[in-house]
Amino acid sequence: MSVKVFVVDDSAVVRQALAHMLSGNPEVELIGSAPNPLLAMDMIRKNPPDVLLLDIEMPGMDGLTFLRQIMSSNPIPTVICSTLSTEGSKIALEALSAGAVAVLAKPKLGLKQFLDDSRREMVQTLKTAAKSKPRGRPAALEAHAGKPAPAQAPALSSVHAFAMNKPVVIGSSTGGTQALELMLTNLPADAPGIAITQHMPEKFTAMYAKRLDGICAMSVREARDGDRLVRGVVLIAPGGLHMQLQKSAGQYYVKVVDGPPVNRHKPSVDVLFRSASECAGRDVLGIILTGMGDDGARGMKVLHDGGARTLAQNEESCVVFGMPKEAIKLQAVDEILPLEHMARAILQFDSRA
């Protein structure tokens, strides 16, 4: 059965190019299109699509406002397809936080060639989105929206200042931006150091880290080669590069390196997890969150077999129960938890001798 797609984009050229790209493909069916959200509302209400392919910057009502309305009333799996300037990338991050499943960047020039070249990726993304369980922005995240991290974020406690540094490594993909935000905003300023690989395009990771830094008690930043992973710090792998955990003289730090994609991804969760097992052994906590595919499953098996504690997000709270499911299949997971319990699990792990 084909995936029913509806396109909302103010450019007639884009709508025509997408229609041409999707036509004749038995896996997807373009059931309609509209130049703006106002016209799209009635159309998708009468004939609901499996997936909405949505532009961001449009006259009248912008795509982000439209997305929030959809997610608050009748969630539809939504893929953002937009030209991602610096400002556009910021808005696209807002869209992911609001519940969009994925973001595809389209160029301002050479659109037809781009769509021809990315046909396979587009179709696969639409198929995966159709199987997802989109969610509006949780109330817990709305409480943080637009608010900075606590002005008087607690200093590192004396108990923790000299405690053993037991790092946490996290892997996530589709739905992960929202999941990570919920988890990290529930951690105190002196939580253990966290290294994260989230599948995300190159332009996004620095802005995403900056966004999280503004609402979390912990310090969050895009990782640079040689950054130390210490208490109170969250390092996010840069888009387009792999991140490895290393240890020297009792201190953990990250190595940011180029290289071929692993499991079709760069950064790859497997790369982070395998390196964490090599340098931290039993003293590391591995967490795998929502995401399509199997990246991280084999790396989590290495962590688990090496004595590390491993956790997976449960199916009910995942947008896409792909990566956790594959890790569970490999018997690489000690415990399966709902997303809202992950922050507590990190602190419990940290408190163990």
C-alpha cells in the first residue's frame, strides 16, 4: 500500500518538481498540494494524508505555526522540506521540537537536479515518517519554551566535585531532538558528563546545542576535538563528523574525526558507543533513544557485553521504535524505560559506587 503524501509549499516550481519526482513511484502517492497552510487545512481535513511534506517560510501562515496547530489537534507525520539558510535552520529546529519527524534541505538553485539526485532518500524518509507516531510538544517542554536556564544554576556540589567521573553516552535519531530536550532539562547542573550522537545535518548541531544550553542547567555545546567530558557538560557530535570517547590520565575527552559514514550515518552512534566501551568499560552508561534504522544497536551490544549499563527507550514513548528495537533484539539492553524516566536513571547510575 502506497504512502499518501500532501505537499504544502508556496513555490509552484517546487510543487511541480515534487509531483514529477513522486509520480510513477508505487511506494508513494501525491494526493494533493497547496501553496499555503490556509488552503491546505480544509483539503487535508477532507482527505487526510499519511505524511505532510511542508515548507517553512511561506506568506500568510508560516509552516511552523501550521505545524503546531496540526500537532495540537490531529497530529500528522510531517517532513520539513525547506531551504535552510541560517535563519531557516533555526526555524527548522523549532519544527523538530514541535513534532516534525525529519528535515530535508532543498537548495535555492538547481532544485530539479537535487530532487532527482535525492529521490531515494526522499521516498525512504516519507515511508519512515508514515510509520512514526508524531507528538506535539510535551507540556514539560512548553514550560521551558523561551525561558533561559536557571539564573542561579547550582554550582557543582562538593560531594560531586571529586567523585568518580562516570560518563553517559546517548544515541538518537528521528524524534531525538525532542526526546533529548525533555531528558536534559530534567538534569541538574552537576549531572555526569554526557556525550550525544544525534543524527542531524551539519548546519544544525551548533544551533541545537546553543538552544539546549539556553534552557538546561547543564552546559551544552557542539563538541570540538579534544573537549573534556566532565561533570555538568553535554557534548553533541557535530553534523558531518564522527565523535569518539577517549581517556587519558584519568580524564575523559572526545575525539572529533572525519571518515566514511557508518550505518549510512555521520556522525554514527555505533562509533561513539564502541569507543566508550573501549575506554570506559563498566564505568559508562549507554542510552539508545527513538530513531529509525539500526545505528547504535551493535555498539550497544559491545557496551553491554563489556559490562556497561545499557538502557533503551520504550516503544510507547518513541516517535520511531527502530534503533531501540534493534538493540533489544541483540539482547544488548539491561532495561527498557519510558523517556520520562531516563533523567532519573542517569542520576541513579551516577550515585552507584
